[in-house]
Amino acid sequence: DIQMTQSPSTLSASIGDRVTITCRASQSISDWLAWYQQKPGKAPKVLIYKASRLESGVPSRFSGSGSGTEFTLTISSLQPDDFATYYCQEFNSYSRTFGQGTKVEIK
Amino acid sequence: QVQLQQWGAGLLKPSETLSLTCAVDGGSFSIYYWNWFRQSPGKGLEWIGEINHSGSTNYSPSLESRVTMSVDTSKNQFSLKLSSVSAADTAVYYCARGGYRYRGLMDVWGKGTTVTVSS
């Protein structure tokens, strides 16, 4: 199975900060990488797919990059609605593995 | 706007069978794969399996021996059964739609059902 490892596990940031989350795959997954946002008590919501493509309706302050085994999610200017947990997911294999999550907290 | 409405028993005893159903409200049922996931503090988000309108299934190898998924196309519903549950199966269970273009990308989710296994 492919393993997905995110860092950091928790991130404290202020409104307006630029935030970067990293996701590493245990083997190359090309660009079969998605990023989801999850708020407490809610289901995950897809933000980015194919490593860098923005899902329809998602604000442009979210961006993704990377290929192979290393990927990043960047929020260019953190907004109040962005405090949540973020997960990466490889979505090509049948394990469909998620990372363990990065919680973005208010500093 | 497609919505997934899920339901099922929330409290089970060890060795019982978990049973959940997800109804698809709106959109096409036949062109997508329909998935189950679970989320627990210990194991994070975990894919359980998928099914399509004709009943073709793919299951996670780690759960395959205990999982059965089924579909009722007359009601646009799909279901999950997980047998011989234990405390390790305690989690929030989600149904989700696999995208039309990218089947492994979940673009619509149910609200989740909390399942607790306790004697």
C-alpha cells in the first residue's frame, strides 16, 4: 500500500499568513494527489485534484503543487474560514490512502 | 445539487454486523461509483470499498473478508455491511460519490454516521 505522510501535524497561524502544508508519498504517484478540507463534524471537501487543479468554487488563495512523491498545499492569505484540518489523498490506487491530516489553528 | 443521505444503527455489540444505507438524491446514479469510508482518531480516513449501479465492487484488502456492499437501483441506494465488528470498528462512517472523470476522487459526501461498538 502507498503511505501518505503530512507535515506538520498542527500549524498555528494568523489571519493573512501564507501557509504551506507538505505531503509525501511512499512511492511515486505522478500527480494523482488531492487535497481536502474538513471542519469539525463535517465531511471532507475537495479543494485541489491532480496535484494542482482547483476544484470549482474553491477560492483562488488555495493552490497545490508537486509531482512524484512530494506535494504542497499553499494558502496564500489565511482567512477565518480556513481554520480546519487538511488531508492529502492519493486517488489512483485502490487503497485511496489519506494522509494523517494537518490541523490549522488560530495563533 | 446531489445529496447523499445516510442512516443505520449507531450502537453495536462486538461480533454483530454493521449495516448502513446511503440514498442518492439528485443526479445520475448509474454513471458513478459509490464509496464508503470511515474515520477514527486512531486510523484516520480509511477507504472501505466501492460499488457501481450494476453491483460491481472493489473492497479494501484489509476489510475485504468482512465487507459486503449492495445496491438498489430502484431506490438509488447503496448499502454497507461489515460483519463481526469489534471496538476497532468504532468510527464515523461516510458514504461518498467517486467523480465521473476521476473515480478515486470523492466529490460528494454524506454527513456521516457515528458507529460505536461496545459491550
